Amino acid sequence: MKKVGVAILGLGVVGGGTYRILLEHREFYQRTQGLDLTVESVLEPDEGKIAALGIDRAIVASNIAEVVCNPDVQIIVECIGGEGVARDYVLAALYAGKTVVTSNKLLYAKHSDELERAARQHHAGLQLEASCMGGVPIVRTLLNGLQANVVGSMMGIVNGTTNYILSKMTEEGAAYEEALAQARQLGYAEADPESDLEGFDSVYKLSILASLAFHTKVPADRILREGLSKVSKDAIGCAKQLGYVIKLLAVGKQTKQGIEVRVHPAFVPKEHPLAGVGGCYNAIFLHGDSVGDVMLYGEGAGALPTGSAMVSDIIYAANHYENISSSRISVEEKPKLVTDFCSAYFLRLELRDAAEGLSKVTAQFAKRGISVKKLSRVGADGKRILLVTEEVQESVLFGALEKLRESGIAETDMRLRAVS
Amino acid sequence: MKKVGVAILGLGVVGGGTYRILLEHREFYQRTQGLDLTVESVLEPDEGKIAALGIDRAIVASNIAEVVCNPDVQIIVECIGGEGVARDYVLAALYAGKTVVTSNKLLYAKHSDELERAARQHHAGLQLEASCMGGVPIVRTLLNGLQANVVGSMMGIVNGTTNYILSKMTEEGAAYEEALAQARQLGYAEADPESDLEGFDSVYKLSILASLAFHTKVPADRILREGLSKVSKDAIGCAKQLGYVIKLLAVGKQTKQGIEVRVHPAFVPKEHPLAGVGGCYNAIFLHGDSVGDVMLYGEGAGALPTGSAMVSDIIYAANHYENISSSRISVEEKPKLVTDFCSAYFLRLELRDAAEGLSKVTAQFAKRGISVKKLSRVGADGKRILLVTEEVQESVLFGALEKLRESGIAETDMRLRAVS
């Protein structure tokens, strides 16, 4: 039986979950994988966390050098988070030729070039399934399951906190603050939830997933980011009325024009497979030129789902010699990023004139080739209309709306992207 | 650049799709995978198929020996189907130390022991993603994405033909024969659709998926099989009334009592992620002890989706030296298979007495610990009830129904398993 020693850096939620899974499944992995996986070393400054997991003091390292120089350790699991200490430790591990398994989306999104280079130079493995969407095996799928395909598009619900909040607002009519408070109570939202709510977390994940899918480094800071602040109770009501739900989507597209990457709330038709993804679940819907539409769905966070991704990566690395530089992201080629997106749109318009206004709007739209997919007139005076367009170049749509405003035909008082 | 030669045996739907994908993506795989994949040999008796694909006569082999002895061929793709010639050819390839990539579910389900043994002995790879669920990367996910988990259960819609027929019956109220005729017209149903309709196709796939998930060989002939013949328009109406849809499910469970494997139509609650899987799409919903619920969804058949699985396996095999005996199925251990299943049930009962009957039924159920989850009285005379139970040992439920019949309280006139 192959014996593989694991070290865990950081014993927070994910590190603790990874430790527990390894401990409880040792015999299972011996039997089913032919691997004896043991935790040989941990690095964690918080004595309380070590005690809570019942970890033998003998395997507690006092510094990173002790971990990377331990000859019994072949795989180092990084669960510290952030880009300070975590980056130093991951580089130290790779320099020592150890395989690194990480859940650190921020670190990989920002420093993948440096990390992949270090891994290649020192013949070390680098595995990152746990960095995106918790237990959903999307990284492995992009690398090893759908690699025959040119991926044309991906749309993901990749953040559980915001999906929980939007689900509560949609299903129970909760206000944003109320839903956020509930998410906090259930431990779905961090003490400082800004990274989730404002879309930063989704941006890092999209940076990684788009880079893997499109085989070119898509920098996080080039991704359009809109958080939940645009989503009012009112917007949720409009969506319902038209047969949509609002989801925070991470969207990546690859067309002849270039690559589009954006994170924003969007109207999703009720019949779309992503519309049914509720609570803190995550899902990603993608289109490959050969495979067609594929969706993966599962728990996007938490000790055990993310721990499952960690340990699956550990087993993969232990069973595959070729786990070096497996990401297949070209760093030489700079991607051509498009910012004049092509998207369907939900619009709420206030007409000046109830009788004539609508035909003037549709005439303006027709002139610019903007098709209306759904339309609903609301309110007692007949002046307010809700509509969803087909896909349109954003600059063209915005031009039309500006024209409507200037010529006094209609004011746009709500505007959100939609999935067509 | 690594040069890898591929041979394709059989140029039917899947073989032709695989050929086209390889041809059209050659430059793409050079760039993104560092692989130069070329088709060096094909074996196909039908001249018409060779001509239709525009294949150079120089690479057409006249017999299998020519293919397996070709030093330029490293990977042999089997798209012949069945267990006659296909088995001989696959064994010949493995004996020659060539990696085999196959879409042949029947062959692997029936002969995996022999094939895996041959692969191990001759250091050959054996890849089978395309054998189950077309483009849905479930095999890779079980082997490399969720292997940290003890899989407790899986439920899949693994046959597109039957799902298309059931969707037509549900959505459009079509009769079975009508829906089948449409499926035939669209090429979703084979000339002889018995293997699909009677559940044989699903049984082979479940045999493979359950073997991979539970790490023990689950023989196809030990799987309970019920086809679509039990599903009337009437049954679909009952499902709708109670908030369910009927799907042909492949179910595998692993409990302390043993392994349950069964293919049958089932009531699926409308809110369940599987309920929304329409048309010829496939999906599999599984539960791992760490990861929780995971679902994969995509096109379950067709030249390009299945070709995508084939080519992804080719790339995987070309990039991984360790593709030998990767299935992790124990053949030494015989699985303990349970046949007294535990399942929720839909029942339609005809009460003798409208006034007293229902309380007598629920009293009988309560005595045996059978809980009723949903109940609806239908019909003018109040004698007919539709109900769905919670999960119950089938022998216990059948005993209760027999008792109701014997004592003249109620007759069961429809009975189908349900997902709770």
C-alpha cells in the first residue's frame, strides 16, 4: 500500500473539515484507493482549534520550515486564506517539491502565474478544486472531463451567501437586511460579508474558472463586478411578474470578438436550470461546442463539502504522478477582453404618454435592431412598462435608452441584465 | 509536442462524431493540451460511412490485427457496440498494450472483470466515460472528483429516449405510442427501441455507475428492471395532481444492510432537481457523506456529446501515464445486494366505503409504521384516493396492502415507487 503523508496549514472551517474527513476515512481510502493517507503535520497558531480536533501535539509544527522539511510529508494542504502568509507558505512548499492542495481562490486568482511557475520548476503538484464552488467538482471537470470542448460560455451561481439571501427575498418576500441577518445567524455569511455581497468572492472564482475554460489567464481585476446593492425588493417583484428570478451570476463567454467576464445580478427565466438552484447551493451551467449544455450543482461552501474537494484532490495527486502544471492556462497569450457586452436586459420604463409611449419605444428599439422578448404594462395609469429584451450589444441598448430619455418618450428607472 | 495516434473501430454515430471532433480540433488540442492527436487508422466495413466522413483510404485497416500492430497507434477507440466482435477487438487491443477508450456500456457492464484484468496485465489503459450518460462527465467525477466520499445514494435519469417520451406525455398529454413515434422521427429512439423502453440500457449504465460509486462489482443481472410499460396516461395524470412528475430512474443505494440497485419509473416531486430534466437530457443526483448532494446534467446521447466524452478520455489517457485499472472496483469482494427495497410509494386505492374507508386505511398503515406524506381524494363518489407514503420497507407496505384487500377495506389499483 502506498503511504502518503499530508500536512494541513490552518485548521479553520475548511482545514478542520479536511482533517476530519482524512481521519474518519483512513480505512476507506486504504480499501478503495490503495492509499494510506495520514496527517503527519499541522500548522495552526490557535491552540483551541488543535485541542478541539483532538490532534496529537507531536504533529503540531511550530513553523513552516518544519512542515516543508518533514520527509514524511508529500502533500501540503493550504487552508489559511488570503495572500500574505498563505502565499509565502505555498511557495515554500512548492520550492520544496511538495504537492500543494489549496482552497484559496484569492491567492490562485491573483498569483497563478507565480504559483504555476514555481510548481513547474520544482516538479511539484498544484491542485485547486476546493478554490471554486466547494464540493462541486468543476475544476476537475474542466481539466479532465470536458477538455475536448471549446467552451463558449459559462454561467455560474458561485457564491452561497448571496444565493441564500436572494432565495429568501424571492421565496419569502424578505427584505435584504432581514435575509442577510438570517444568513449571518445560520453561519452562511461572514462577520464581514462585503467580499460575498459585493461580488469579490465571485470575481476570484470566475477568474479561475474562465482561465481554465478558455485556456488563457483572465485577470480578476478585469472582470466587471456588480454586487447585490442593485437588487431591491421591487426588482424581485418585477422579476416574479415576468416569470424570472434574480440570481447573482458569474458569466464568462468566448466569442470571435473576445472574452467577456462579468459578475452581476441577473434576471433568470424560471424554466432555466439555474433558476431552481436555491439556498446556499451553487451551480454552473456551461456550453461546450461538442458536449452542448452541461450543468453541475452542489453545496458551494462549508467544512465537509469543501473538505471533500480538498481530499479528492489529495487522492488525485497521490494517485497521479503527472499532477504538475495541470491547469493548461497559457500565460504567454494575453486574452482579448471585450467590455461592450452582449446581453439581454430587463428594463422598467416610465412612459410620458400612456397612449402613444409604447409604440414610440418599440419604434426606437426596432430602428436599432433591439427585439423585445417579454412585455408587461403595470400600474393604474398605464405609464409603467416592464420588459425584457433579446440579446443586444449594451452600447446599442444604452444609446436607445438615452434617446428615449432625451426625446421625452420614457425614463428608465430600473435596469438589470437578463439571461435569454 | 507529444504525438499520439488514435484508431477508431466502427464509424457509426459515436465513432463518426469522435472522428469529426478529433479532426476539427487538432490545432486546438495542440495549443491547449500540448498534444498532437491524429487518427492513424480506422476499421469500418461500410464503405459508405468512410466516404461520408471523407477519410483517406490509406488509413482504412482491413482487419483488427492491422490496427493493433500499427506502431503509430497508441489509443484505440471502440464504437462498435455489443459484446461479440467488440469484445474480441477490445481484448486484442489491451493484449497489445494499447489504451482502449470505449462507449460500450453492455460490454463493460458484462465483462469488466475480464477487461480490467487484461488492461492490468498488459499495462494498458481502459477509459469508459462515454459508456454512461453521453456527454455528462459522471465517470470522471466518480473516479477523480468525488472519490473522497462514501457515496450513499445515486438517482439518475440515464436514458434519453425514455425521458423524451415521458416528457412528451407529461408536458403535452401525449399518449405513449404517439410520444414514441415522435422520438423515432427525431432519431431519439432506435429502430428496435426495446433496450431503451424496457430499461436494459439503464440497467447496464447503473451497473457501471454503481460499481464505480460503491467500489464493488454490481452485476447487471442482479438489478431490478421495470420499463415504461407500467406508465399509463392515467398514472401521469395522478402524478400531476399530487405535484409529481414520472421519470424512469436508475437508483443505487448503499446502506448498512447492503446495496440496492433498481431501474423503474418513479414519482419525483416537482421541486426535486431531477424533475426539471426534460427532453432527451440526462442527469444524475448523488449524495456523498462529505460533499452532500451533487447533480450533473447534460446531453445523454448523440454523436457530439458522446464524442466529447470519447475525446476527453483520449486526452486524459494521453496526458496520464497512470490510466491503468483506474476503475477502483474490487472484484474480490462480492457485494451484498438487498432486494427488499426501502422506498416511498405512490398508491391509488379504491375504498369499499367512502365514509369509513380512509380511517381504516390509515389505521392499518399506522400499525405498521407507514407514514402518509400526501393524500388526495378524487372522483365523485369519494371512494378513490391517491396517496404517497414516506419511505418504507417494501415487504411491510405490500403486507399492509394485502391486508387491506383481504379485509375488504380497499383495493390497490395503481402502485409506483416515489422519491421522497
